[in-house]
Amino acid sequence: MNNQPIGVFDSGVGGLSVLTELRRLLPNEEYLFVADQAHVPYGLRSREEVRRYCFGIVDFLLRHGSKLVIVACNTASAAALQPLRTIHPDIPFVGMEPAVKPAAEESRRGVIGVIATEATFQGELFASVVHRYARGVKVVTHTVPGLVEWIEAGETEGPALEARLRLQLQPLLDAGIDELVLGCTHYPFARQALQNVVGPDVKIIDPAPAIARRTAQVLAKRNLCSVDGAGSVLCFTSGDPDAFSRISRKLLEVELPVRGIRWPAGSATEGELFESEGEG
């Protein structure tokens, strides 16, 4: 038994979709959630830049006692998961992997779509997943520019969003997909809008439940499960804590405690993260 917290991080509020599934499956665990909203979205940044952010966030989570760290961001997983495991060999990490395997197995037409950032598609992780699991299946990839920013602003539905998505997803529909993999943790918050656009014949796959199951397996294997924990959550954001509270409340319909954190002055891409004075 181990009552230390599980660390979870993302560039923004998208990782809350993973946190929701974690809390559903592992309600006794304590969670620390970091949203690096000062730098969202990661998908527009270089691999080296994203890695430096990830290294700083993980150091912060480990200083706060995290027993396991979940990289709840596809772009960050593609850029930094393996380096993080090398730097911290004694800490278990769980990263995001586009759910190509279940999509390929369930596809009736043999054509699946994946939406993610360009950084995710260019990473070795995505290429490996496609090579391992999508043999004999056509994988159609597409980016959805602006969707992360819309969700960060709390815009997850409505005619304007659907009109924009319809234009962006039309190539996937023209290709005849019958499975749509959400390759960004923000996207599940716009799931209904996405479903309205692709129609009822296309199944949408959110990898968050699988990530929660994988986390449970790792905890059990390493004897790290918390049996009698209170199941609390403490959030941190490098952006505006009040804005984080408003958006998270809208997305989850629950109030989450949040504190501000900051990067060192004059060094936004490296160094240690600290809690902001006066927050909490």
C-alpha cells in the first residue's frame, strides 16, 4: 500500500479527461494535476521545447511526492516519454498512445481516422503504433487546428464549432472512415460536437479509459495502490488559476482546488517550477 499521490500533467485542461477516468477507476488515490497553460498548446512548439517543459513539470511532481506520473498529453508523450523514463528509471510513467489498435480491430470498412497534432503524428511513438496494430487497415490522419484553443476557452459545442469541425474533418469522411481516434486529451471534451459532425456510423474512440486501466495495472504490479486514501485532487496551473477554475467547472461540473505555479523569471523553458506566492 502506498498513499503517495499520482502525478498527472498536460499542457492545459485536456488532461482532465484522463483524470476523470482515473478517479472513476481508482477513487482511493490522491492526485496532483499540473496544467502548463502558460505554454498551451504544446502541438505548436518544437520537440526540444516540449521536452524541457516536461522535465520541469515532472521534477515539480516528484518534489511533491508523486509515486507514478501520467503524461496526459499525446504531444508530450511523443516528445518526452522515453527521455523521462531514462532520466527517472525508478519512477513508473504512463503515457498517451493513440488508440489505433482497438480502432483497427473494430473497423468494418478497414479505414480509420486519427486526429491529433502534427507533433504527435511526426513522433516515433505514433509510427510504432501504426506499424504494430494497423496492418491491413488504412489509417487516415488529420490535424484540427484551433480545437485545443477553443476547448481551453470553454467552447466545446455549438453551431460555430461544428461548422469549423465539418470543414476540417471532411477529408476523413471522404476517405470512408468508420472509426475516429481522438489523439489529443482535449478532444473528448468536444466529443458530442465531433459525433454530430461525423455522424452515427462513425465510432469515436477516447483512449482515456485504457490509460486508467493501464495505470491500475502498473500500480498493482509495483504494490503502489492506495487502499484507504481519501481520493483527493489538487490542481496546479502555470496560467490563471481563476480561469482554470471556471473552465474545469464547466467541463467537469465539479469544483477542483487549484494553485498557481510559475516558471523561473527569464527562463520559461527550463528550471524548476514553483508555487506562486499568494495562491492556494
